[in-house]
Amino acid sequence: MTSCETYDRITEPQPRGHAEDANAVVPQDFLFTRYTPLNTWLDEAVRVQILDVPLMDVFRHPALHGLQYVVIKAPPQNPIITIDKLALTRRQLLWALSHDHQLHMTPSYGRRGEVSHIEIRSRSVDLPESGQ
């Protein structure tokens, strides 16, 4: 029965450390750091269920807790985001948001070399309103 197959998929343990979409390739220089704790945190696969959330509120999602995000330049629009993945690395999630919504993300470091937050800058160019 198909309902049994669905139940089996729901009750199976979540995959450990493997991204759901192996083809979701993130460029090597995206959030590049030699700071091992940040790399470990970014490359951990997590359950991501973001349903109808404004883009700038996504950074408060439980999957991204553990770091602070500082918006230096907000995007001109705040579209509604929906992402539902069983296992996605935080780096893949941040890359998808960055790539799809023209955001530049940069780790910012504290005095002792620890990551204090991620800076977010929109790369969108504000178009001037056409005068009539």
C-alpha cells in the first residue's frame, strides 16, 4: 500500500550529515573561513521547513540559530520564502538564499578570531522610479 510506504518514509531516521540535494553545489569561496567551528556548523545537515516566511525573517529560523545576522544593506524587496527539505546543510541554505535573492554574506570576526556574526548586504541595484 502506498500509505505504508509514506509512513515508512516519515518514521525513518533523518539522514546524518548528507545533504538532501547532492547537486546543490555551493561555491568553495561561499562563507569561506579557516575557523573550524563555523565550518562544522555550516556543513551540518538540518531539517529546514520554512513556509511562507518573509526573506529577512528567515534568518530567525531555528535551523539558523547559533549565529547572529547583521543586515548592512537590506534588499529592496522582502519576498515570501518557502523551503521544505529533510536535510540541507546550513551552508546550502544560506547559499540558496544568497544566490536566489542577490545577497552577499560575509563572516565578521571578533577580537579573539571567533565569528561574531554574518553580515548581509543586498547586491540588488535600486532602480530609480521613472518620472512622468
